[in-house]
Amino acid sequence: MTTNEFLPLWVVIGAIPGALSRYYLTLFVAEKVNFDFPLGTLLINISGAFLMGFLAPLLPSLPTNQWLNEITIAGFVGSYTTFSTYILDLFYLSQTGKWRKVFLYGLGTPLGGLLSVELGIALAQLLS
């Protein structure tokens, strides 16, 4: 078997800790910050965007096969970040009628994510 035949396995190996990290970080933030704002999901998506920005340009320069890319980007970061949870949280916030929080979260996630990707890429370039 070639390394490419194992790519789905590498995604699974990375996805398990990514999903567990997201789950436990969400619980931790909810415990520490007690207000009706999905801060855990926001932090996860922004930190995940930073990781994606940092790893995407860095991994191809390493002397590894595609398996490392699949474990980290497709597996870990892919299951750590969560667009569907972001949308569901945005829906729940809109149901409360707290439009300032809806606006902050609705724009803060993509803008914070974009900034985080750029910061991750800049850091990766600095370290290369």
C-alpha cells in the first residue's frame, strides 16, 4: 500500500483530537465565562484560522509526505473549527433579539478569522 491509500486514516487520526479539543475548550470557556455569547466557538474558529494560516504555508516546506498535511489541516484543524456551530450559535443569538451581540459575533468570526489566517501566514513566513 502507498502512503496515499492511507490518507483517510490520517484525517481520522487528526480529527479525533481536533474534535475533542473543540468540545473541551467550548465547555471550559462556558464554565469560566458565564454570559449568553458563544465565546468558545468564536475563540475556536479564530484560533483554528490562525493554525490554518500558520500550517498551510509551513507544511509543504517540510520533508514529509502528504500524511502530515492530512493529519493537521484536514484532520485536526478541520474538525477543531466548526462553521455549522457558528451558524447555529448565530441563529440562537438572533432569537434573543440582542442585535449588538448578533452583529459582533456575526462579523467578528469571519473578520477575526481572516486576520488570524494572515497573522498565521506572517508568522510561518517569519519562521521559514
